[in-house]
Amino acid sequence: ESKEGISRVGKIVKDLKDFSRVDSNQEWQWANLQQGIESTLNIVANELKYKADVIKEYVDLPDIECLPSQINQVIMNLVVNAAQAMGPQRGKITLRSGMEAEHVWLEVADTGSGMASDTVQKIFDPFFTTKPVGQGTGLGLSLSYGIVKKHGGDITVSSELGVGTTFRVTLPIRQQHSNT
């Protein structure tokens, strides 16, 4: 059983490495962040419909230079986590966007259960999860963090127990490419 378990863990790690490089051969391209948000919301609509109302507070944003499917993956992780943070009461997920200097930002705020500060400090760690055993891998936020950093951006979180959580993703409009 131990050998079988080790073999399964090895396969999972290999699959995760493959998954995390889904865009490795994709070109950086200019994309509309709000279109990405909307298509992602359509994909996860079933996850949201019984748990939360989605409120959109967008401003017009310029297109950004990115790997669009990876940014959509980040949005999906944040929105699904927000929906899963809802207790028995129907909640709200608010999506906000904005621009500061050469960066755009997106916030995903929920009225879910919130997190204690010691939990907030660990949420980007690989395999850390607040979900029951078998319910979550603890990889969504870790992968999201890596994607945002790869884009030269930042991801922050503020949370209050019993009130809710807000994630903010900040991305540069234009990438600083090392190859000229």
C-alpha cells in the first residue's frame, strides 16, 4: 500500500508540473481582462448559482499583455474559492476592476466565512487547504500566486472572520520582456 501510495503521489506531482506549464509554448498576447472574467464566470456559473449573487463593478480597462488562459485560471480559482467560502446563507461575490499607473487590478470580494490571520499567512503555500480531507488539493491559490508572479504582478488578500475575504490581483499592462 505504501509503494502504491508513493507511486500515486509521484504521478500527481508529474501531472501538476505538466498542468502548470499549459501555456509554456503559448505566445504572450494582448487580451481584454473583462472578457476573460466574463468567460470564466460562464464556466463556473453552476458553482455560483445556488451560493452567491455576483456583483460587477468594472471600469474600462486597456488590454493587457498576458497569457490569457493562465489569467483565466487565476480568476476561476478565486471565484470558485469565494463561492465555496459561503456558508448556508446565500452570499455576494463582488468583482471590481481598476487601473493605477501602468497596472490594472481585479478584486474578488466575498461575504463568506472569512479567515483568521494565521490562516491568511499560509494560503499561498502549496497543499495548504482549509477544506475537509478529500475536498480540496490546496493547490489553486499556490498555482495562482505563481501565475501572477510570472506575469510580474502581485496578489494580496485581506480577510476578516465572519465578514468575508477580498483578493486583489495587480498586473502590469505591458510585460517587461527579457528578450529584445
